[in-house]
Amino acid sequence: MLVQRSEPVRVDGILGDWQAITIKFSGEVLPRERTEVFKGAMFAAYPGDLAFSKIDARNGAVGLIPDSIPKAVVTSEYPVFTPNAEKLRADFLHHLLRAEHFRADLQRKASGTSGRKRVTPEGFLSLEIPLPSLVEQDALIAAYTDALHRATQLEQAADAIERAGWQAFETALGVAPPPPLPNRPVFVARFKDVERWSHDGILRGAIGNGDTKTPTATEALGNALLEVRHGCSKGPSKKATSLRVLKISAVTKGRLDLSEHKFIADEPAMREQFALKSGDILMCRTNGTLAYVGMSALVDADIDDMIFPDKVIRVRPNPEKIEPGFLWRLLQVSAVRSQIEAAARTAVGNFAIGGKDIKALKVPLPLPARQKCIAQALEDTMTEAKSKRTEAATLRQSAWAAFEAALFTATEEPAA
């Protein structure tokens, strides 16, 4: 099915229009940022050619040269083959290379010392593959592609549902961002507008949507909180104990991930001081990435055997003034996020906020009953979006299982 291509490439100094490549374990072939020639022999590869890394083929580094790389160049460590177009469709071959059964066979072809095992061109060519007719290959790829298309549509619908939910939430609070600006230049502006001079500012004024002030009254968030506390500064234990301490990564995802934890020496005073109770909001206090600072997670049930670390701040809301679920979502809207990022201080490459910054946030605070209503409406849309994403993931997995089952045995879809 394959014929080895051994076309030498000879250039002086730089590669010119020849593109060096790398092959990911996913099978994706990407260009490398390299202009100088390789030492030793170099060989050509063209769109549709199959290439693999001798040392990493067993890990999945086998792929087809894409159309976006018209002239690829490789070393002898990357054998190149030309598929027989009369027997193999490129799309079919691309997916076949990702099949777990094929990869398992490929791993068995690797030989050599441990840690330096390689797949030789001869070993690769000796692999046996299922070979349906071209008509059957086309049908398999069409069915798989159609399933992926339907999965993508579900994911796009989920995105649209989430956007609409957030827009409704922000609109209900009076903090929705102004509508997007048209893509057009500004040539003339009045002198009185100079104090707010910017292309966006002048254009908003010209089209009549320049008022971006929040129409809803705001007040300091601290007025609605019972407590804001920094976490435990004691280091984790090297051994498992009866008390767990969250990692900062448990919060930066925007939801509470209890699997992200270490252990810490169990002391009754620490359990009491740094306890996690239902309704608590945990916020990332410091991080090297500004976008993660202030990221929050909601504690939805009491956790008796876990505390939070010093890189996290526990915000305990006053339920008579602010609903915990509402506060969690409120901290994610752009009008509040911009305040958090503006308050963040930086030192030694890290950004950080403190309890005073959180208390000083200016936020809209409708009555708790209203808070609960609009927060629940947002949760309903998020649940609907999650359902569509789950349906999309199931569709992708079942489509891949059907493709492999037609050739080998059904397995889970490989990671992208």
C-alpha cells in the first residue's frame, strides 16, 4: 500500500522554501521554526505523503503531510512513504493511523534497547492493515465525518446558549457590555470629545451608544459579606494524613476540583479556622497569570476533612444580603473581572489581590430573592449547554467506536 520516497534535498545554508516539520503524538504534522539546513542527508515529503519518527512512532508520531506544507524536508530519522491512491483514501489512512489496534501493532514493531526503541521502515511496511474497498472507505469516512459535523453543531449550540445566558444575567443586573462597534474609521471629531479621545469612544458617540455607565446602583461587596479570610500558610505534609489541603489549581478552573489536593498535618485549630462550608466562595489570591487571579469556585457542601491554602481566599457571604450562587456568578462577569484585574498588584512575576480588594469591589446587589431568580436562570442555561456538550462527546465517541469496530474492535476515541 506504501512505497518509500527517498528523494534527496540539497540546499546550501538555509532551507529556503523547504519547510522543516515535526510530528506530534496525535499524528498532527506541523511546521517547525527552522531555517538552517540539517546536518547529514535530507529528504523531501509532499502533501499526502506519510511520514513517521523512528523513535516516536510507537507513541503515535505518524502522520500525513498536510496541504498547508507544500514542500516538507526531513532527516533520515523520518522515513517518508507515498500511499497507493488506487487503494487508499487519504482520509481513511489518516484515521487508520489513529486506531488503537494499529498503534498497538506499531509498538510491537519497535526494536532496540529500552528507552531507545525505534521503528524501521522495513518494520513499518511489514504491518498488516484492514483494507476495505474504496467505496467502503468512502462510506466509513462519510459516516464518521457526518457524526463529527453533528457533534460540532451541538457544541456550537451549547456556546450560543451559554452566551445568551450570560447576556441575560448581565442585562438583568444592568452591567451588560455595550453592543459591538461597526468596523469603520473615524475621520472627524469635535474638540469637546477630545477628553475621551479614542477611536472606540468617538465612534460610540457618533452612533449613539456612547453611554457605557452602569444604570444599576452599586455598592461595595464587603457590605454583603460575613468574612474574607486568607488561607493556611503551613506547608503540606509529605505523607498522607487525615486532613487534606486544596491546591491552587482546584480553584483556577472556575469550579471546585476536589481531586486537586495534598495532605497537611491535622490540627483541630486549623480545621476550624480554614474550614470549607456550603456557600463559601474560594478565590485565587495570587498567580503568575493575571487571568487566573480572582478566579472563583463555589463550595456546595460542607467538607469536613479539607482546608484551603494561603494562595486562596475564602469569601463567606451573608445569606441575608447575597446568595452564594449569585455571588459566584457575579464574580465572573466582565464588569467585575475588570475591577479584579485592575486591583491586582504584581511582584516578582506574580499578580495578587487581597481581602480589601475583594471587599472594595463595586457590584449591583438586588434583593436576595431577585438574586436567586436570575442566578437560577443562568444555571438552567448552563445545564442545558452542558447537556448538549455531553451529547456531542458521546456522539464523537460512538462514531469513533463504530469506525474502529468496522475494522478492528471498538475502543474509545483517542485524545486530540
